[in-house]
Amino acid sequence: MVKISKEAALLYHENGRPGKIEVKPTKAYRTQTDLSLAYSPGVAFPCLEIQQNPDDAYKYTDKGNLVAVISNGTAVLGLGDIGALSGKPVMEGKGLLFKIYGGIDVFDIEVAEKDPEKFCEAVEKIAPTFGGINLEDIKAPECFYIENRLKQTLDIPVMHDDQHGTAIISAAGLKNALEVNGKDISKVKIVVNGAGAAAISCTKLYMALGAKKENIVMLDSKGVISVDRENLTEQKKFFATTRCDIHTLEEAVKGADVFVGLSKGNVLTQDMVRSMADAPIVFALANPVPEISYEDAMASRPDVLMSTGRSDYPNQINNVIGFPYIFRGALDVHATAINEEMKMAAVLAIAELAKQPVPDVVNDVYKVNNLTFGPDYFIPKPVDPRLITEVSAAVAKAAMESRVARKQITDWNAYKNRLREMLGQETKLTQKLYDTARNHPQRVVFAEGIHPTMLKAAVQAKAEGICQPILLGNDERIVKLAKELELSLDGIEIVNLRHDREAERRERFARLLTQKRQRDGYTFQEANDKMFERNYFGMMMVETGEADAFITGLYTKYSNTIKVAKEVIGIRPEYNHFGTMHIINSPKGTLFLADTLINNNPNTEELVDLAKLSAKAVGFFNEKANIAMVSHSNFGSDTSEGSRKVRKAVAILQQEEPQMAIDGEMQIGFALNREMRDELYPFNKLYGKDVNTLIFPNLTSARSSYKMLQALNTDVEIIGPVQMGLNKPIHFTDFGSSVRDVVNITAIAVIDAYVDKLKQKVK
């Protein structure tokens, strides 16, 4: 775990714009008309509609996506009662988590009021602003009264996350931990060290899962809470044990199956853990120092199942696994409350998710290859992208079934797709690609079967149902690697092209290639030698129809791959050149960039072909290309060779392809700013159109553009490279491609192959 210094933390919060959150407009605001619609006089119309029907606030305002994080600063993290203003950095941080994990907007509100009645009155008066209330860092027992009262007086979801967030995540963890060690929740003995808001809520939820009250012992700072103790709060009285013979933690944990710590660090010793029942479960959740360290607990006995609140150890109980998605589901059905049914739905969804195969992105973040359900993984990781779809949908369904939803969801697949799109996990374009590929799966050869990324992508592509993978490589090494990565190769063909059993096919491919290229000096022996190379062999599989598409590029140098593609597959007869395109999906729309891989410094003739290829490729994605030929100059403002070749290409295209929407040369800023471009250059052939396709003058500028977006980690999705102009569906990957990148290209290759087959039928 990285040690966080005071200086680093203060600098993080101070640097640039102070704080961690901001408000951004979601509607146009540049023109006088925009401002008149946003405010006076246009704003009067939605106001009157809401006056007629208050639920229209969800339709015309951000209420349905806005949560208040409200605190009085009386129990801030481990800092205690530091006051409302001092707790503001924590509330801003909570707002940040809501936004990045759930796509939910937040106003953090710090109320300088400790009196529960007055605090509730303040919250009740501002509640119409919000679609939900997240109570935060309010001390017990006042937090119980505050939450209960607000639930009764407000018609929007209210949740005190310190109570229920920890309860939901730890309940999911406990359910799975008991499954791992084969114990029945109705029979296990549970010791809860701590009696604050979180401990009370956790224990009640464990009982809802089936734990028996008589099997639970709770402790506070004075020791075991028993029926012979005086001056107990109502919450503590409920959990007071009839066992008056135990008083200390050491006595309580003897023979216990489960220890749940919501107290302070280093109170549970190794001897205490050793005194517990077989295969004990230890949830040491005090932060940052747990009740017992992970190392000490594991050293005390080998059969312990351990969980902490820290990210540097397995099975972290982290509230971020729950609250963004619980509120997301509640907001999306305009729920009037977060009830017990919704909380239990979240518990079960989180627990079930830990049993599913782990996405590659999670393994990559934690630098592991084999996260599987068991002692070291029985709670999903906070970065798991499936949490928003699985937990939010479960909560929304529970809200509908328990009749607290004002809005119904009928198409759950569409709902989950919208959630993925909201967080940038998927866009409508990628959804369309995958859906189309699933409807027409093809046989796809993956050149580098021994590469971990390529192997994972092939397995995932098969699991997604978009293709029938064929892996090239040493079969023994591929099987070994798959076993190490815990990947199933069921139904996946492996072709060891160098094996003796492939000799006949190598010779057949060599003869076909020799016939095709004999006028280029090819001999049979030379062609036969080349069939021991992945790219030659794999592309010949596509050329002969023994496969439908080919994916390569993670190992091989581009220059060599390009050479092989030209020799084996060839360029479409209507073109003299081929290229590649990258697709940039952003909140402002989709952009197509070319050439991003093949042509280093294209001349005028090559630029003409690239523009024609790009127009066709954009049409492949059901878009109409509005093409800007990019340069460092605008419409003749520079006379250097670089500008002249672009200008000449534009002139040729405008003459040969009068129907094509294209102009240039122009700078990117003018290409992407329609108003500025049309005002200064009203003669341009793209007048009134938004440019969606950029043709760059050289490879350096094209690759630098999309690589910069990638490196800045801006809110974009990048797909590519997409091959344009070869006779067959041969597609390339980038050296640093992720598994998802390769699967995206596979989906495109599948569609490319399907379209190619349709064309052949027409012929």
C-alpha cells in the first residue's frame, strides 16, 4: 500500500482548481438563443409544467440524477467530531466516487447543526432539489433517529452509508465466505466487536441472511453487551446476549466461527484467532489499522478466511462496491425509498458477481491472472465494470417489485447498455458491432496464439459469441498458457502450423501463392519456407476460404505484416493503396481518423485513395463521411510541399467525386469547429456540416493525435486500427492493444467477413 504523506494529500487537494468536484453545463449555452432557452424567458415553461405535475421535475431537471451527500461532521472517518466544514473534503470525495462509479451528480452539503431535530428540518427543507439523500459521517445514536425520521418524511431514497454500505458489502462477503468454508449461516457463532452505526446495521443484515440472534455476541468499548448491563441504548439492548459468563473479547471469540471488527486497530490477537472454530472467518474492518493485520491473522492459522477494509489485501470490504450502484438503481426508477428488499437485492447481486469469471480489466489492475472464487477472492473488486449493471439492475428490480418505484423499466438489456454507455464502458457503436457480429459469427484466425493478450481475446470473443476462434501456435505452449491463465479452450481450434501434420497444407498454400506471385519472382521453395511464418500461413487460410478473417500485429513489425498482406491478399482492384482508420468515440460524437498505421508519408495519389477508402469505411459503420483533409495551414495560407499535396488531393477528389463531402487543407481546429470555419471560410464545401472524418498528411500526425487522447485518459473510447482496402478481412492490432481492443477489432473483422460473403453471393 502506498504511504500517503500529509504534504502529498494537501498538494493533491490544492493544486490547480481547489477541491475535487465541479459543476458542468449539459446544454448548449454559446448563443443568445441558448441562454434564452436556459434561463429567461424559456425556463418559465418547464417551471409551469412542474407546477402542474411535480414528477415532471425528473423530466426537465437533473433531480433524477442528483444526490445530496449531507453531513454534520460529527463522525468523520477516523477523525471523530471535527465539525461540518472540516468534513467537507470527505464529502467532496464521496461526490467524486458517486460520479466516477455511478455517473451520479452530487452536491455536498455540510450542515453545522448537531441537534437531530434541527438537522432533519434543514434536510427536509432542501430535499425537493434532490433525487436521493446520502447521509454521511453522523455519529450514533443520533444517526439512527435522523435516518428513520427522514425516511418517514421524505418521498425520495435516504440512506446512511456508514450503516448500510458497510452492511451490504460485508453481508455479501460473509455469505460467500461461509459458502467457501462450507458453513451454515443459521448455525455459525458470530462475534461483532463494535456497537456503532455500522456494527448495528451489519448485524441486522446478517440476521436477514439467516444468522440467529442467539448465536451473536456484540461488544462495545466496555466489553460484551449482555442483558445484565445498565444504561444501554435501544440498539444495544436489541443485541444484548443472555450469556452473562463472558465479558471480554478474548472470552467471546473462543469457539466462534466469525469475527467482525468495526472498532479499532490491533485488538484481536493471534491467540484469539487460534481459539476460534475450524476455518474461521475474520473481517477486520477498522481503517486504516485493522483489528488484526492480514499477516498476523494468516500466520496464526492456515485455514482462516480473512477480509479487511484495505485495498492492498484480498477481499476488501469497500463501500464503493455498493452505494453508487444502489443509488443508481433507485434513481433510475424514481424510487421513493431504499428499503430492505433493495438492500438485500444488492447483497445477493454482489455476492453472485464474485462467482463469475473475472474481467481482464480487473486482473490487469491487480496484476494477477487468476482471480477466481475462493479464499482469496469472495468479494468483487471495486474496479469491476460489471458492478454498475448487475447491482443497479438488481436494486431497480427490487424497487419495482416492492412497489416503491414511480417509473418502470421493461427492457433490461437496453437499461444495462445505457449504464455501460454512461460510464464509457461501451458506446452505441460498440454495442451495434457486437450485436451484429453475434448474429453472424465467423471463423477468425488469431496469429499470435501464444501471446497472453491474443489468447485472452480469442477466449473472450468466443464467450461473447462473436466468432469461432482459430489459434495459431505451438499447441502444447498454448494449452500450458491457458492453464496458467485459467482459460477454457473448449471449442477453440489450435493449429500448430509447424507440425508435421500441417505439411500437406503448407505445401498446398505454397503452390497457390507461387501461382499467384510467380511473375514477382516467387519460387515454390521460397513460398513453402514462408508457410512456417504465422502471417503467411494465417492469411492463406483466409485466402483459401479455410477461415473467414485474420487478426495479427501484437508481435510482428508493421512493415513485415503490410508486406505479407500485399503479397498474399492483395489490394482491392479499384484502389492502388490500402490504409487503416481509428475510431474515436467521445461525448461530442464519433470521429474517424486515417491513416493511422500503414502509409508513412502519403503522396497526393495515396491521399486520394485514403479519402475514398475512408468514405467507404465510414459508410460501413452506417455514417455519411464529412471529410476534412488536415494540414498545418488553411486553404492555401502556406505554400510548402506538405500543404500543396493535400490541396492537390482535395482538388482531384472534388473533381472525381463531386458527391463526396470533402474540403481542405485545413487545421484541425477549423475542421472541428463548424461555426468558426463557416464564418471565416464561407466558400468551403463542408459549409453547414459537422466534420466526422479526418485525413492526416502523414502517419506521425495521425498516430500522435489518437495516442495523445489515449495517454491523456480523456473521456473517449478508441477502436482500431480498422483495415481499409485489402481484398479479404485481414485486420491489425496495435502493439499496446488491450484484450478489449483486440475483441473490438475481432467484431469488426467478423462483420467485414460477413459483408464480404454477401457481396460474393450477389456476384
